Amino acid sequence: MLIADHDAAQSPPAAPSTGPRLTIATACLSGALEDKLAAAAAAGFDGIEIFESDLVASAWSPARVRQECARRGLAIDLYQPFRDFEAVAPDTFRANMRRAEHKLAVVEELGAGTLLVASSESADAVDDDELAADQLRELAERAAARGLRIAYEPLAWGRFVNTYAHAWRIVRRADHPALGLCLDSFHVLSRGEDTAGIRVVPGSKVFHLQLADAPRSTMDVGERSRHHRLFPGLGSFDLTGFVGQVLATGYDGPFSLEVFNDVYRQADPRHAAIDGMRSLLALQESVSLGGPPAARRRLRSPGLPAVPRLGGHMFTELAVDEGSGSTVARTLTALGFAQIGLHRSKPVQLWQQGDARILLNFASQRTVPPGTAAICALGVESSDPASSAQRADRLLAPVLPRVRRPGEADLSSVAAPDGMAVFFCRPGADGSSWLADFEPTGAQTRTDGLVTGTDHIALTEPIDDFDQVALFYRTVLGLQAGQTTELVAPFGLLRSRSATDTDHRVRITLNTAPLRRGSWAPVVPSPQHIAFASDDVIAAARAMRELGAPVLRIPQNYYDDLDARLAPQPALLATLREHSILHDSDENGEYLHFYTEMLGSRLFFEVVQRIGDYAGYGAASSAPVRMAAHRQRRLRRLRDTPQRGYGREHDYSLAHLTALSLSPPELVEAAADGGYRYVGLRLTRVTPIEPHYPLATDPALMRTTKVRLAATGVEVLDIELARIGPDEDPRDFQRVLEAGAELGARHVIAQLPDPDRNRKIDRYAQLCQMAHPLGLTVDLEFPSWTETPDLTEAIRVLRAAEQPNAGILIDLLHFARSGSSVADLRELPAEWFHFAHVCDAPPGTPPTREELIHTARFERLYPGDGGIDLDGILAALPSGIPYALEIPRAQLVAQIGAKEHARLAVAAARRRLDGVPASRKPADAA
């Protein structure tokens, strides 16, 4: 119901001009100069600073740039930088003046008005304030002759001039009306300077104000400046106080962003410009409301509606499909939730316990991968939803249109930068009007306090979006962002920050991996979780485990360490250990919490209890413990038979022919995403037109495949194909067998298209002898169009070969089309059968060999969609053997892609085959 029914967001409207002129430096943005100008104008900026390198690289002349800026309504406030000018010897000064004349001509042609001169870093400079003043005075005189000004900026790493106080002494000594200061918040605040001294500078001598934030850091100040600046509000600087001091001087010029950041300068410039405008409007609001009195008198409010008070999380909406939705629903039931409503017009379920509400949206989602559950919308209680929506709109957050029928609730919603919808709900009875859109199911919710509400949600963002999303929640919802912390996790460094309103009713945590290198990592894309609040987390853990909740098991080492660190009472420690509850405490209180296993590829739940005034989210050590436990459980779930209600009865393998367009690493990824335990890899080419993946001779492909196997926990069940005809020598397959063993395969598929029975028996026996030392069985497959066409002939070969690692592969299509007997199949030794190829096909047998081959290689059906006697054949096989889904469907793959086809195949197999009764004892060798 509440997920946005929308296409791409509309371009944001330009913010109306109020207060100071808002400017952005082209150095903040990615792209060519024309891209940057378009992005700045679209975001509503009044002006720009042009960085020298952007102009030099542009095909436009300075005059053309001036025209294009005017056409877009952008003033050019500054041209920069001019470096290493002052306090030099006479010959160097003459050369510098020559450079300066050229730059002043460019500034004049641009119509910029002001040239920024950065304090010298040059080894040619000397520590002589009088000489610096004299030379800057002459430069100012040349500028004034052109109607221009010079803004002198002290770099935090300048050789001699690196503070605003020092720069002001030089400007004051030069005493020229065309020479003033550029005050840059980064250069001032990164050195920890006292900003109170700014007030002694006359406002008329502050020519330009540049604004940037930055995280707390001990790195070199130059490195921090050039790569790690942030938009206002995202770092640790007191920009409200800094701007207040500048305004107290009487400064009435532009507020300009100068933010050097490697991420921003590679991001879409339109998005970065919107973030910049959003940050400046919020800073302007902060100064006008909370700055010094003199600043508040000088600065008009930007016209943002005040942040309405938030009352808490009203609901969290999950985008699910048939597979992930059923898993999430089972887990919610085991956590004590009940489905109390079904939407009147949309495929959306309402689940509730206490004040915690979860919506399961089964509508088709273009942005959510199949088999995945993902948070797609968040509903927050606002004391004034209309004002919340207006504020979001003024801060350039796209308002989302919604498709609704007459009589359904009309809720305002906006899009967060990551695409999640945020809904504003009215408190009290009126706020519950959206609940009337749901038909009651009659189910009753629990009232025993297992879950009382939603404590917080946790999102994982790409590093490119991390700052953008944090800025959105800070400015639009008025959440107060905590400091960014770093966690050493099993698969690399994580960066995390939290945000909450002043009353701690709405909490959101954001996580990112600042570096993503290589292919070795767990296949859990951008994990998310919802934390439910509880009055008694120990009682909740007991009750939920009894209900069958998939509680994540925490390793015993964690509790040994907890005992050493915090020394909880022995009885409490034993209880925490028994129920996999994690614990943290600080001077304000305690925090108890436990997790569920991963659901739908990336989502899990948490149940938390806050004792006292604890405001955190658990010890920093708990996240790595949880991540390692999630991975261990995922691998175990792939290898072991899961508990009833949370898994399947059969282990499934993804045969390569099902998705032959996928390379081996891609096939492993597809298998992991679909929930397969195994893959079968095709190491030899069967036909000249099919793709070939030479794992036996390509070390890079072998290495990449092994990395993906290790990362996902998927295993190789079999390799194929040892196809030995009259002209093939089994010894030709030695490297293929060795490659299979290196991949951890268990079986080799063989075919014998040879009319000479004695010869094919000998060669089959030889292949078995080659495979035996490598731990491989050789499983004979009998396509009906070959010279080993049926079960009877395959039996003759195995009995004559008399090899301990011999086996028969029953492919349901070949078995059915060959007319082989189920009765004969039942009589065979169980140890001959190691796995089966499963599929379906239309009833009947094609009349020609060509049609038989075409169906087998290109047009099989999902189990249950055809006429093969699935139950009869499979019941004749030993129970517990893996089912390898070999279901090539060329036309369908062309329409939906190989990965989606693989997912649909295993979903169909589980629906049709899980629970099929078995009449045979398990095979010892299976």
C-alpha cells in the first residue's frame, strides 16, 4: 500500500532566494564545467565559484562561460585559486605579476569580480609580513584598475601565513580597498582556532565566505582538506558558531560551499548539488534560530517550516515476493506478531504486535531482486504531517505520487536518496486513518510485552550515498546525527552513524563499507534490519524460541569475553548464553538484544531492551560477532537439513545447462541468490555453438570461481561432461578430473555414445579408475538418442565395469523418453545413485532425433508443468540424494535472464517436490 507507486523522481524545484546568496564551488561537483553549471542551477544556487582547472579543461571561452551562467541565472562570485604569489624576491615577484595579469584578464572576462589568492606554500616565499603586504597591495591596485577585488585566503598549511589572524594583519597593513579576506571554515576550524577574533575584522573587509565541514581526524590537514571535506552538518565543526561570528562583522556576501571530497567529485553532480543546497539551507536555518543575537538579527530565515515533533515509528514496510514473503511471515509469527489486516485494493499485509507494525508488500518491485525482502518505506508519526511534507519539499526531497482509490488514506510521502519512501502520519485517532484501508482478519495481537514497538531501523548504504542519506534524515526529519564510528568487521572496515530525534522516538542507524575491493566477501548485499523494543528481552527470547523463531546462535567465546569485560552475575550470564542474548552497558544504563537469522537474503530482525537511559545500539564488538554468526548460520543452512518450517526437505543443485550463459562464478552467484546448496559446472564443450568455460586450463577463471564458492558457501556437486565415443581416449579427461577435484566436486557425469559395448565398458572402467584417487564417482547418463540409450544398457555397463565409484545418473527427461522401467529402477543398488537430474517436459515422445535433442537442450519445463511421472521415478530412487535442476529454457531465459530463470526453477521445484514421499532407504554414498 504505502510503497511509492512512482517512476523516476521529478527534477527538484529551485529554492526561492532568501537571505544571503547561496553559492557552490565547481570543485564540489563531478563532470565537465557545463555539467556542473547545469547541476548548480537545477539545485537552485544563486552563484558559483569557478575553479581554475574546470575552466582550463572547458571548451568554452571565459566569455561563453559568463553567458551560460547568466542564462542559467548564476552569478560568478569568485575565480580561484591563484597560488604562491606574495613575499618573494623581486625577480620572482615580476614573474608572479605577469601570471597575475593573465588571471585578472580571465576574471574580468568571466565577470567574476573577485580573484582568490591563497597564502603561499612556495619555498621561494619568506617570512616577511611587510613584504607580503606590499606585494598584495600592488596586486590589489592592478585588480582595482579592472574593477576587481582580491580575496586573500590563509591556507591551514600555508608556509608562513596559515591563520586568519595572521592574514588579517597583512591585509590591514596593505590597507587597500580592493584587498580583503576570504574566510574558509575548514582552514579556520581544522586548526582549532578561536573564532571569537573574527569579530574584530570589519565586515567590509571580508570579501568571501567559504563553508565546509569535516570529520574528526588526526590525518594531515592537507590530505583531509583535499579529499575528506563534507557538506555542512555532516562533520564535527561548529559551523553555526563560525558563521555567527562572521555575520557579527557585518558581512553580507554569499554563503559559498567549497567541499573537496573524493566521493562527491565522482557522484552525479545533480545529486551532490542538491545535497549542497540542502546543507546550506539547514545551516542558514540553524544560524537564524540558534546563532549569536547579532547573527540572528542580520540573517533572515530560509523559509523552512519548523521541524514538527516526531512521535515514533508508525510502520516499516517491506518489499517481498512469494518466496521471501512467506519466510518473513513465518518469522513474524514466531516473534509473536499477527496478521491483523489485508489491504482492500493492494497485495499488502499488515502485521502487528504492540505498537510495532510491519507491512508486507507483495506487489512487483522493479528495484528489489527476486527472493529478497527489503525495507522500502518508513512511516513516522509527525505532529504536523503537512509541515513535514512542506519542509521536505523546500529541502528538495521529491514528493512521491501515490495511486489510491477513493476513500483510501491520503498520506504525504517523500523519497529518501536511497529510494526509500518516508511517510508522515498524524498522531492520535486521525493518524490511524490509514489503518482503515485494511480489512481486519480477526487475528488478535499479543499484549504481554514481548514486543512493544519499533526501537530503530538499520540501513546499509553504498559509500557513495552514505553522507547523502545522513544529510537527508538530519535536515528533512530533524534527526540529530551522532558521530561516525568505525568497526572492524570480518570482511573489512565498516563505518556507522546513528540519527535520532530529541525525544529518541525515531532512531535510524546507517552503515557502509568505505572500501569494497576484490570479490571475496559474503553475498549479503546491503543488509538491513528492524529492531523491535521489548519490556523483557529474556522472556521474549524464551517465548519466541518456543514458537520456533530462528534466533541467531551466538558463539560461546562471546560470553567468555563478556564475563571478563563486564562480570555479569553468573545466573544472568548463563541465561544470556542459553538464549544468545548480547549485552552492553554504560554509565546511563544497559542494553540487551538478540537477532534472528538472515531472511530473504538481506533482512533480519532484532529484539532489544533498553534499561535506564541507555541510548546506544550495543557494544562495538557485537556487530562483528553478529556478522560472523550470520555467515556461519548461512553456510550451515546450505549444508544441513533445516528445521521444519524454515527450509526444504531436499538439497538442490543448479545444473550448468539450466543457465549456460552464466560463467562459473556467475552461476555460483545465481545459485547462492536462489538458495541452492550446489552447482554443477560444465568444463567441456558438448556442441560447437555453446559457450566454453575452460576451468581446467584457465587459472584466473579457476581462482575466481573458487573465491565465489568460498564466499557464498555453495559447493560443487558435479562436473560434466566426459563424453567418450569411438574416437575419445579417457586419458584426455585427466585435467578435467583434476580440475573437478580442485573445485571440491563429488561426481563426474559421463556419456558413452559408442556402439561397441566392450570398448565402452573398458573405457568407462578406465575413467572410473582415473577418478577414484581424486575422490570422484563417475555417473553414467543415458540420453535416449545415444548408443547407451536407456537404463537397461547403462546397467550392463556398470555391472560389467565392476568399479567401486561407478554410478548411474537418472535424468528424468532421458529416463521418460527412453521408455525405461520404474520397476527395474527400484531393483538397483542404492549406492549406484548419487544425485538426479530433475525437470519436466510435455507428455509424449518427439518422433525425431532432432526434436529429442532440441527439447533436451533448449525447452524443458519446471517440475509439475509437464507430463513426466515425477513422483513415480523419484520415489524409486534413494531418499536424501540431491536434486540437480537441469531445466534449459532458451526462450524464457531470453525474456527474463538466466539468474531469474534459476530462481524460478528452484521455487517451482520446492513447491512441487518438497514433501514427496520416499520409499527407499537413504543411499550410504549419497
